[in-house]
Amino acid sequence: MRTRCVRSVAVAVSSVVLVAMGAIHAAADPARPAGPLPDADGVRTALEGTIASGAPGAFAVIRDHSDPDADLTVSIGHADLDGTPMNAGWRFRVGSNSKTFTAVLVMRLAEQGGVDLDGPMRDYLPAGTLPEGWNMTVRQVMQHRAGVYDHTDDLLEQPGEETTSAFEKRIRNTVYTPAELVALSVKHGVQYDPGSRYAYSNTDFVLLGMAIEHVTGRPYAEVLREQIIEPLRLRHTSFVVPDKAIAGRHVTGYLTNDDRSKPLLNATEQNGSWIWSAGAVISSAADMDRFLTALLGGSSGGLVSDASLEQMTDALPTPTAGVAYGLGLREVSLSCGKVYGHVGVVQGFQTQAYVTRDGTRSVVAFANASNNGTITQGLMNTLEPAFCGARPRYTHSRAALAPLGEDTRM
């Protein structure tokens, strides 16, 4: 969701654990030369920046499926304010990484002829969901180039109201239907000519979730489970809307107060209906690695065809230097090449999950506090040392690795 660039709050780093681990999966290409080993010190320094900025804890999990020596887990700080050490194996809310799951389901429908990506979005929705004349295409919606207002702005940003009070009033316990979320957006009208520019909107992926339900005649959670979660054996991944709890061992997530002198608010239990198919998936670092590796790897794990994956990774520029957006995938340019995945910011949790185009190396970086743009910065700063190793640092604008403007509504 939208984060605010705010002053850092210094918090002492309570613990640092650096663990090299073996590969989880077989090598994607045994003949591929090993890439640069991750810069462990650089990753740790980036995570320490998130702690200094106010996150209780953070971790980065790096998996290289062609070189087990490159596997690395760095965990620092705490999983909760009671002092439990951060655990990189526990569940958390992945926020807008959910959009990649939703995009895969849409691409599968397109392959089956159920959806025309270049057809009007409204053709795949219940009658009356979008007004007559709203002819933005499914592809434009997936690219965030449809001119659809982001309904979460209305839920989170009322004048004179603190983020924490908005969360308690309209997020934690209120159950919304997807149609109600879209109605909040529609009342603002089309924001610009579809296709003319990029503007991130969570409502885009609520619409896509509605299309999945309308075309299949089945609940989104059921389609997600049967087409992605079960085939990939994602044992820690779920979509439990409208339930508020996270099952099993999980990290506690905290919402940062607008007034930084006030304590963090435990936001772990919340009703995910307010963000639905745009951000309500629960998962783990291991499951995110398995999902992204299957998607971007050579065979795409049977998730989508090679032609579909080409379309998903055909990314167009965004206002943030070094960042482009395809169909439910972000493309980030690093000094050693491009990586694909998504950022996920949802109340209490922040995640950066990316993988190389060949699916050989993935990075899942996480912190358990939101509404703090400097934490987002710290997590983004793990990508360069994790993927590129101890190379010369990225020479483009700092904004290229820190989407602290329009692209933080995630």
C-alpha cells in the first residue's frame, strides 16, 4: 500500500544470524557457470538499514539453483516485539506479490481461450461492474495502464486521519466484496486515456480477480489453490479472506504510526478483503522461491506457456528509473542484469521477491513493519548485493533501487 517517506527511527540491531544453506531444488541448468556469490556483508548492511528505520526485524533468503554455494540466509532483529528472534522460515503476508499469482491465473485463462488480453476488461466481468464506455483492455489493466483509480486511496487516506486509525476503522475488521471495492474506484471516473501512461492501482488486480471468478464460475481462492498452490506444493501459502488470522508459525507485522513517537501497532490479524486478489496472499520465503523459480525457470513449471511468460516479462517503463512493469511482474535493472518479481507492502509487512530471468537465483527480502518508506529502501538495497555480489555499486539514480514515489502503492 502507499508508504510515506519519513525520517528514520534508530533501533538497535538485536541479533545478526548469517547462515549458508544447501540448494532446495535441483539445478535449473547444471552446465550454467556459477554467477557471482552474494555479497553477504552488503545484504546484511541493507537489512540493518531497515532495523535502523524502525522495523523490529528483517531477513533475506537467497537461493541459487545452479550453485549451492551461493545459497544464503541473513536474519536480523525480531519476529515480534516480545523479542522472538526473526525466523526466515515462517509465514507472512506477501502483499502485492499476490498480483503475480493473479496474473498467472489470468494468463492460464488466456491460453485456454477464456480471456482475450486485448479485449475489453468489462467483457469478463459481471454486468454493470464497469460502466458503458470503459473499454480499457485486460492487458492494460494488468500493466497498470488502464486509468483505473486505486480504491485503497479512499480507504487509507482520509484528510486529517492517521494511518493507524484508518486501519482500525476500515481495514482490520470490515468485510468488503470485490464489487464494493471496484465501486469505490469507479465513482472517481477514468483517470487518463487507457494505455497512455502508467499509474499503479490495486483495483486493477481486484478486477482481474473478479474476471477469474466470472469466467471460471468458481471462487478465486479455489482457483488459486487448485492451479498454483497444490501443483507446486506450496505448503505455507494460503488465501483465507475473510479470516483474519495467519495459521501456523508466522512473523508478527506492525503498522508504523504517522507520529513516529507513538508505538508500532500490531497489524498481523486483519481482514484481507480490502485488498483481495491484489494483496491478500499469505506465504513464506521458501514458497515464494518455489513459485517464482517455477514461473521464470526454463519450463515455467507448467504454470504458463513460454509465449505467455514472454508477455509477462515484456515490461514497459514506469516513472521510477530502473523499474519497468509487465503483466503482473516488475522488472528491476541491476548492475549485473534484470530481475523479475514484485514488491509487496501491506499493513504490517513488506517484501521484495525477485528472480533472475532463467529462474536460477531468487531473493526474498522481508521486514515486519509498513508505512515507512525507508524500510522499503532498505529491502530494495538487498537486491544488488544479493544478485550481483561484490561488484561496483549500481551507478544510476538511487531511485532506481528505491521506488519511493508512485510505485510504493503495493
